[in-house]
Amino acid sequence: MYRIMLADDEGIVTDSIKFIIDKEFAGVCETETAKTGRAVIELAETFRPDIAFMDIQMPGINGIEAMKEIRRTNSSTVFIILSAYDKFDYAKEALNLGVLDYLNKPFSKEMIVDVLNRAMKQIDLAKERRRQELSIREKIETVTPVIESGFIYSILFQESHSESESYKNLLGIDEDYGYMLVLSVVDADSESENPIGSGIRVQSEYTKIRDMIKGRLNCITGPLLSNKIICFFPNKTNHMEYDERVKIIGKAEELIKELSEKTGISARIGIGAVQPVEAASDSYKEALSALLFSKAEVAHASDLSVGCTYEPDYPMDLEKKLFAAVGSGNVGLSKEYAERFFSWMKETYPDALVDARLKCLEFVLWAERLSYESGGMTYHFLYRSEYLPTVMAFQDFNELQIWFADKICEAAQNVTVKKEEKQDSIVEEAKSFIRDNYAKDISLDEVSGRVDVSPYYFTRLFKEETGETFLEYLTGLRIEKAKELMKDPDVSVKDICARVGYSDPNYFSRIFKKAVGKTPTEYRAEV
């Protein structure tokens, strides 16, 4: 239904247009009329017309001024000017107001029908664009929480650098730093945490709480973990000024108050210090520590004795980036950060070779621990027995730098290489077992148990490495063995069937034909 307003002080004009509309657009239009500029403005406020036929010369407020007033409250109305005068200045000003057409009186039925069709088409297109925008917005609103939760998980579990970067791109995060905030729901009666009970209650209110967090803090909001909601704030620099800290604490206090008033939920908030994005899990730990060591509703790690402090010029950002690169297996970045950190040591403390030796040894041991934790390696107690005498034997920074960079790169490489080697060995062991036992009734569970991994993980890994599922590989192997046996005319098809692991000759025949395109008998006749 299109709402059409007819504004003209001549009744014959409005009556004529209404007659045409009722006849040509029966049942799709609702019309109202007004004869003065003031009446037009008042009618527009209540009627909210889609289309307005406007006479320029009306008593009191003229048509142009009336359109300006209407446009202030209704930007979508389509105006059509009616005038007995061919005045260019009026027409020019009307066009600036987004008028669809300028009709001179007297007008014909065809002119009214044509301009109405064009106006309706314009309205329909605008409505369709609006519908599509709302649909897109709805989809974005649905998927954004999933992406934000994925980003928070990638931080907490320190997933690969590329995965975190993908989430950053999806969320439009350009900053290289940020800090974490943890909202923890507490038992209002005892002012202590009850993770199970509080978590169940918050689950039903999560969407409402998330909207409040977004409204107050405008941050990346993660999922509900037990009784905690974890948030991330991107930050342009590697530190937070005092005024910024006070501001975020104030907003957090307002959020707690709003939660209590609107949901009856009592909460405390811990805030960590600014960290590089790849090391933001440290900020999360600081936020948890702030909650643990303070009884305040809002606790900031920088206000408490939480964590370790460093001398003013110590490149903590570089250290965190170095270990994040090692942990993700990025050899190139690991080498770059190692070289930069070593240069800082050499330039800042040129006479402290002993201290540099110890620092390099500390970093290498920690980097190797990260590579061991990533999986795929076997720890040997005596493996690093030569490290200390080797490091202490270096007489200058250059020798130490080469050893340091090599060991850091080796640790980063082992994160991915050793894991891949282990995966390769699992697949090769499985393939060897299948080759030795294809004639038996072996199953996926039996093979995955043989290589000591879950059936689900084995299925994915085997497909990634071989391009085939376990069953496809087993079937292919059995068919190839059957084709070899068919070269011996003294071996019957029934015996071949049993020798390659099939108990039902008919089933074997179907499988063989599906794979080869011919039945076993037809194939044997050609070999």
C-alpha cells in the first residue's frame, strides 16, 4: 500500500488526481489531501506519505518551504511538483530537495500515471535495498559473535600467527597491541565465585550481557567460559596512559552497575596490561590475577603487584614477539626477532658478555621448551649437556650471536617439522599395517588403535596425507592385489576373493566392477 499526499489549494486539482489514482491504482494506494502549507506539514507528520504531490503556490507557507520542513523528518518521501507557472528558479530549488518531477498545470491522466509508476518503482527499489541491508546486517550480527569468539580462543590457546591474523582481518583490527578484560560473575550473597551456578544463570542472560558490554565498552567480546566472559581491547601503542586506565576502570564500574540493575547479576572485572596481540594471553593471565589478588569490583593489573616489572628500556615487546613466533613455527620471524633482540643486548650492554651468554641460554632453553610442548619430539635429559660449556667458551658477541640465532631458528623449525614428521610416521605405520593385513577383516578402529590415535583424528590425518580415506586406500590395495592374482589361471575368482579380504564373492564382484569398470571374469578374460 502506497501512502499518497495531495497538497493543492484548488479542490478540483486534488479531486482529479485522486480520481485517476482510484481508477488506475485501485486497492494499492491510500490518499490524503491538504490545502495550505501548514496543513501539509502537520498531515505529513501523522500520515508519513510515500509520495507527495506538492503545489508550489499555496496559502501561507509555500510548497518549497513545506517540502524542506517535511524532508527534515521524512527523508524517503518522493515529491512531485505541481505548478501553473513555468518558473525555472522554483524548479531548480525543488530538484535540490530530491524532487522526482516537475509537472505544469494542466496535466493529463497519462502524465499522472507515468509519474506515479516511476515514483512507485523508486519506492520499491529503496525498500528492496533496505530489506537487503537489513538481511546483510542480520547475517553479520549472527556471524560476528562467532568470529569474535574464534579470535578470543586463538589468543587464549596461542594458535598460529596466520590464524590470529585472519581473525584480525575479518574483524578489521589494525592495531598490533591490546589488553584483556575478564568479567566474572559472583554469588551476590557471599560475594564469592560459584562457577557452576553462576555460569548456568549467565548462560540464559548471555546475549543481553553481551549487548551491555558492547554498549559500554565497544570491544571484542568472547564466549562464556564457566562464569567468565573474556573481552579484548585493541590498542595502538604498547602501553596505556594513566588517564586511559582511569577511563576504562570507570566504564567497567558503570557496566557492573548496569548489570546489577537490569539483570540482578553481580560481577567483578579484572583488566590486564597492554601486550602485543600475539602475547595477549599474558594480559588475560594478568586480568585473572587482578581478580584473585584484589577484592575490588574492578581491578587493574597495573594498580597491583601482579606480574614482573622490567627495567625501562628492556624490549619486552620484542621478547614476547620472539617466543610467539617460535611457538607458531615461523622461522623467518623468529630469526628476525632473535637478531633484533641480540642487537639490543650488544648495543645496550657492550661489556656484559657473560650476561649476554646467560640471556641467550635462557632464551634458547625456553624456545626449545615451546618446541617440545608443540608435540612431535622426544625429550632426552642429556640432549643439551654441551650447551653451557659451549656458550661460556664464546669469547665475543659474534660467535654467540650465530649460535643463538641458529638455535632459535632450529626450535621454531622443529615446531612444524617434527610435528609433520610424527604425522608422516603415523600414516606410514598405518599404511604398512594395512599392507600386511589387507587380507584380514581389518577395521578403522583397529588401524587407528595400532598407531595410538583416535579414529576421528586418524581419519582426518590419513585423508590429508594420502588424499584417500582409510576405506578407499584399503579397497584400492585389495583390488590391485586381486588384479595381480588374476594373472594366474589356476587361482579361482572365489579364492582370489578370500585372499584379498572379502568373504562374499558377490560383494567382491560389485566392488571390483565399480573400481575397474569390469567384472572379475571379464577382466581375467582380457589379461
